[in-house]
Amino acid sequence: MTQFTLAYLADDLPLGIHKLALLARHKSFGMTVLMLALLRLLWRLKNPPPALPSGMTPLERSLARATHIAFYVLLFAMPLTGWLMSSAKNYSVSWFGVFTWPNLIAKNETAFNLLRSTHHLLSYALFAIAVLHVLAALKHHFWDKDPVLLRMLPFTKLDSAKSEKRL
């Protein structure tokens, strides 16, 4: 949500120091997301997710898997398209002023326009999937009364049998 807000605020500003500062922050957070997504993927490869609750329908299981795959794809695609877009415009991508990431491609206006459109489209897809994911978690918690939401919360180690008994 922070990324979406920073980009939205920057879009409405005229070119100047305030817009450049917002975009620099947006890029720094984006590169942080990329690194965290990489760490998450590495962690997930060594720690498979717990089994889905037995009460989920085959459609719900398929949607859950598709959503998680989409999240991983988008959490890599969003920062990479942003980084490529900045590179194609020859704009630097700094990480909170600590260091500057190298450009991935040479300056290219056509590539910039394509990457900008792609980046924007992916941002709307990510936002939509995140909203649907939250709604699905709330549906599981309040309607189905299963442990899906509880097992998504950080620092909880609910095993399915215990959490199903609680609900």
C-alpha cells in the first residue's frame, strides 16, 4: 500500500524536488521489496507451507495456490520492471541514499514507455490480488470459521488440528 500511495502522490506533482524525493523513496522501498521477496522465496523453498485446511473446496485450493504464485511473480516483477524502467530513462535507482543500483539496460525511450505501462498494469493487478486475498482471509475467518486467517498472522505457530478445535 505504501508503494501504491507514493507512486500515486508523485504522479500528481510537477517535476521538482518533492516529486523526485517521493520517487526516490518509492524506488528504495521497491528494491527493499525485491530483496525481501528473494529472501522469502529462499526461505519458502526450505520451509514448505502447511497443508491447507481439509474443509477447503478444490476451487478454493486452486485459487489459494494461484494467488500465492501471483504474489511471488508480482513481488519480483514489480521492482524489476521499475528498475528496468528507471534504467531505460537513465534515472538512477538509489537505496535510501546508501548506494546506487547499476542500470540494467541502456537509455531507450521505447523500452521506458513499455516498461512504464507494464509497471502500472502490474501495480493494479497486485493491488487487486491483495484486496481479494484480504477478503478471502476474512471470509475464512468469519464465514467458514476455519484457521486460515490465524495461520497467516506473523509469529503464530498454529497447527491445523489445534486451531480447528479452537474455532
